[in-house]
Amino acid sequence: MLSNITIGQYFPGNSLIHKLDPRMKIVLIFLMMASVFISKSYVGLALGVAVTIVIVALSRINLKTILKGMKPILVIVLITSLLNLFYGTGIPVCIIVCKKNRNGNKDNILFIDASKDFTKGKKQNVLEDEHIQRIYETYRNREDVERFAHVATMDEIAENGFNLNIPRYVDTSEPEPEIDLTEVAGKIQDTNAEIEEVAAELKESFDLLGLEFPF
């Protein structure tokens, strides 16, 4: 297993990179690493990638060998990419799962809106285990869940002009409370009675002062 890890190993050759002084190579590696961490723009990162491609081309090492040596760090790169993708986002993140084998579900699409399933934090919201479990169970069961998930048929999607905007299929709004008109009418009558009572008291005060009551 360890023999498959080629990263860091020396590959003999007669290229310009091979002829450089070893101390110079170490300095250049540290400069490259520092530039990646210091860079705060896509231009800087693109420049770093371009320099790396030039170095690989000058080294004349087989591309398959280089890719094989990168396998041990692919997991780290994947995890780092996911963390940078979701950390600190100001809006909900949309994850699209595309599967070649639909297992009989080719005529529908499952929409899940979990934008409200999180624990509010001071600096960052937290997706708790119960939130993750709910998303997973809904995805696995592939069933409608009120204000959370909806399995939309292709005909339904066609009626919406093939618009895949999630709120078109999952309504997360809370229902408005029902208004009891009889209760409201009773409160209005009570309020009117209080107004008449206060007006009568004010009229007495106006009469004692010899003033004309305006109401």
C-alpha cells in the first residue's frame, strides 16, 4: 500500500528542474506554499496553478506518475473544498445530486428545502445531527414532507416551464392563523362601549368647566 504513495519521492531525470540546486528547490517549494496561503484573490491562485503547470512541464515527469502521487491528498483537498464552499455563506447552499441509475425514479425529481433547519449561532449557524438525519431520511424515503420536501413529476416541472427554483415546489411559509370574526366583532363592541364610557366622563368634566364638549 505504501508503495503506491509516490508523493515526495525522487524521480531521476535530466530536465532543468532536476539540475537545480537542492537548496534552491526547497526554497522555491516554501515560496510556492506561502504564495498559496497569502493569496486572497482568484488571480493569485490562478497564477500559482499556472506556475505549477510550468514546473511540471519542465520536469518532464509522466503526468500519470504525478496524478498517482496526488492520490493520498485528494481526500484532504475534497474536505477542504467542501469546508470553503459552505463556510460563511450568506445564503442557503443548493446541493444537486445527479445519478445515472435512477432506480425507477427517472420520471420525478425530489426537492428538499432545509434552509430553516439549523441552530442559530452568534457568528455561524450550525447544522445539528438531527437536521442532517432529517435530510438523509427524507432523501432516502423519497416522500413528500409538508413544508420540507416534495417529489415533483416531470409533468409538474413542465407546467412550471422547467423552472427548478425550489420554492415553486416546496412551500415553507407558515399558515396564517384563522381569524374568528365573531370574536373580533365582540372585541369591537367592547371597545366602542369603553369609548362611550370615557366620553361620558370627559363630558362631565367639560360641563363643570363651562366648556363645550367637542365630541
